[in-house]
Amino acid sequence: MEFLTADWLGTPAWFWLAFIGLVIVLTAFDLGFLNKDDKEMGIGESLKLSAFYISIALAFGAWVWAAKGGEAGLQYYTGFFIEKALSIDNIFVISLIFSSFAIPPRYQYRALLWGIIAVIVLRGIMIAGGAALVTEYGWILYIFAAFLIFTGVKMLFAKDDAPMDIKGNPAVKWLSRHIPLTHELHGEKFFVKVPDGKTGKLVRAATPLFLALVVINLADLIFAVDSVPAIFAITTDTFIVYTSNIMAILGLRALYFALSAMVHRFHYLKYALALVLVFIGSKIFVADFLMDGGKFPPLISLGVTVALIAGGVIWSLVKTRGEPLVIDDK
């Protein structure tokens, strides 16, 4: 039993095992029940399922609060809300990727599910690396903070992005040169056996659904460059960093089908997110240089974060009221 109380990155092992167990249960529920049949998820079902995942994430935060203290609980919720808000931009990109590869809605959920499983592993690697760097070189937090401020300012003044050339992605081009690919979907399958054009023998080829999955995970790695430093700017507790990040991501696939139809209505949220990144980055310098190394109050961090995000969402919905939903009926 000593194993359960052993220290894993500053947190008892049983905390990590409980969280991993929760993720496994939710993923098994998704694979075994929600994803039994390929079907298009409606907006109503998407919102209900998203509410379920958000409830689980909030309840987990309450457990963190009770087990690790109020400060850790506030840090968890701050990280969760930031990652949840950043995921709306991610949803827009995912929608573009599916459209580019002509993936029907009934197959999108399967790709998203396996994409999230890959993200759980990839984010874990990135966060572990970040934690090691912060532990060994404390000054790297200043680099994270400066990067967040730079990114936030850039988002504030950047013009709307030009349309993405998904099929011109270097990863897609590399895969096209190195593995056999099919030009048409084969249901929910990522790989199928097709006759080779030269020999006539059956070879395993990747489908457009697999290509979409690869590009989605590459896009998430790009988004993680913003989100992971943002969480480390809130806390260096690896357990809080990882769990808040993953709990926000777990509900992303459920939220996708509702928000993909109305993501264009969140245009002004990017300005709120920009201000959040500037705020989170700035508070490190404020705490270290204006507060003599004291901690920036977690309750203020959470309050400012929630207020900015809520303000961005409300202002976006008000300014775009009356605009129709965008339904992908491919």
C-alpha cells in the first residue's frame, strides 16, 4: 500500500491512478456505448453530452479542492476554463479539416474520439517535458509568460486568417509520398486493403478519415503551444496542469457537433482569449517584481479569466444574433 502514497511529481500516486481510472471509464463509455453505431450527432444530443462532461470536470475540480486545498482547486478551475475557451478555436480548425477531406458527420465522431485518445498521450508528453524544464530551470516561466503576452497581443491586432490549405499540409504531402492512400472513404475505417496499381496485389492503404485524424492531431499540437504554457503560468503543480488540460479536452468531441454549427458566432471570443493570455502572462511578472515574489491571488485569476471569457461569449452572441446556423449536410 505504500505504493499508493508514493510521490509522483509532487502528488500521491493514488491521485494519479484515480484520475487515470476516470479517463479510462469515460473513454470506455464513449467507445462501448456512444460510438457503437456510426450516426450523426444532433445539436441537442451534443449539448446534453457536453453538459455531462462539463459536470464531471467540475465535480472532479471539487474533489481536487477538497483533497488538495482551495488554492489548488481555484488553479484547476482557472486552467479548465482557459483550455475550454481555447478549444473553441480548435473546433473551428477541426471543422475545416473535416470539410477539406469531405468527411460526413456520421464518421466525424469516431475520428474525434481516437484523436482525443492520441491527444491525452501527446499532451502528457508535452506537460511532462514542460514540468521537467520548469523544475530544472525556474526562469523558463518568464519565457512562457513573455510568449503568452506576445501571443495575446498578436491575437488582438491580427486580421482574420486566410483560408487554410489543409491538403497542402506538409504532413499530408509526406504521407501521400510514403504510404498508399485511397481517394474515397470506406465507412469508419482508417485503413483498408486495395489492389496495388502496379502489381495488383492487395496492400494496406490509408483512407481520408485517417488523413483527417493525423491533421487534427498535428493541429492540436500547435494549439498546445499556447495552452500548455498558459496552464504553467497559473501553477507548476503537474497534477493540476495535466488534469485541468485533459478534463477540458475530454468533452471537446461532445461539444464539437453543437459548436461547429455556430462557431462563426464566436468571432469576438478571440479578443477575450487574447486578453486572458496577456493577463495570465503578465501576472507572473507582477507577482515576482511588484509583489516581492508573492503569489498572485488565485481567486482573482479565476474571476478575471471567467469574466473575460464570459464577456467574449456574450458579446459575440449579441453581435451575431439572427445569423443562421451553419449545418454541414455532407
